[in-house]
Amino acid sequence: MCQERVARIRGMVEYIRVNEESSRSFRKALEPRIPSLHKAIRLPDTGAVPALINFVVHYVEQVADFVEAITDITHEAGIYEEIKPLLRIACDYFLNPPGIVRNPGYIGALLEEAYLAHRLLEEINDRFISQCGIPLAPLDMTRANIIAHELIGEPFANELDQAVLFSAELLLDKHRFAGKQIQQYVQQHKRNGWDKELSRWPCLTDSMDIDISFSQPRAKVTH
């Protein structure tokens, strides 16, 4: 079932990519916002808008990549059935987006849906860490989520955060990562780390082109 959801998400991403190439609607919406983005976001000196569009497409694609990678990792560990309901909710933020998402089908809406999914995966990972001492998977999307939060803009991004926290409470408050296979999974990765997973699923490393720096002001950029 998760494979079907992932395939549908990838199809949506490809449709939006083609649509943006022809309509350039997201580019037109981004251009006037460049000067007002937080100065900590490190944009390239030239081609800032294409870089941001590439960031958004990559950010959206990574939801499918992450769900696929976590599905494979947990299948191999024998703990997939426990994790599957959580992954399904992350996928459903795309396929059945909540009413809070604006402009369904528009690349900006996909950014919002991706933000919901990434933040939920982040909450699941944090809860797994708090209970087991290691992450469920070696995801660190903090930097990318901060950039996405800024692109979505406040106060709406804060409303999305609250929606995620509400969903996470409903999903996770009574969810306990326990059982023999979970414990074996934890002990294995405490001993061996994540090199095997990172080599098989490069998507698990944060490879976004846009960076964040709170120590230096952003240089003037061109679109």
C-alpha cells in the first residue's frame, strides 16, 4: 500500500514540475519575495529563484524518497507493521491534504503538504529517539524545514506546525516503540551506526543546495 502511495506522490511531483516549466507561476510568486526572505538563508549569488524552485521540487520529492527508504529499512528489520500507520499518514498529507492547505495542485500547495509530511516524520523520529535512544532512520531535515517554513511564510507556517503537533499527539501519545524486534533494531544500530543505510539511500543525507548561516549577512543576489 505504501508503494502505491509513493508512486502517486511521484506522479504528482512530475506533473507539478512540468506545469511550472510552462506556467512559471511559482517563479512569478517567488521573485518579489527574495529581498524579504530571512537573511540567514544563503542563496547563490546568481539564479536565486531557480535555486529556490529546485529546492522546493527536491524537498517535495524527498517525502517519497524518505517513505520508500524507511519502508525498506523497517521491512528488513521486521518492524514495518508497527511503523506503517505512521508512514501512511505522512503520505496522506499529499494524497488527501487537510483543509488547511491552500491552492491544491499548485507547487506552493505541494510545498505546504511536503512541509506537513516532513515535520511529521521529524516528530516520529524525535519520539523514537526519546523512547529508544536512536532515530528510527538517520534523517535530519531541520535545515531544510527551516527554509521551507520561511518560504511558506508566517503566520501560516506556524499554523501548519500546530496541525502537525496535533496529528503527532493523536498518533504517538499511545504509540510505544517496543517489542523484541524493535530492541534488536536499536541495539544493531547502536553497535553499527548507519553507514549501510546511508550508502544504500543517499536521500537520507541532507544535500540541499541552499544553506542557512546565522553568522553572516546574505550577499545581494540576482534572480
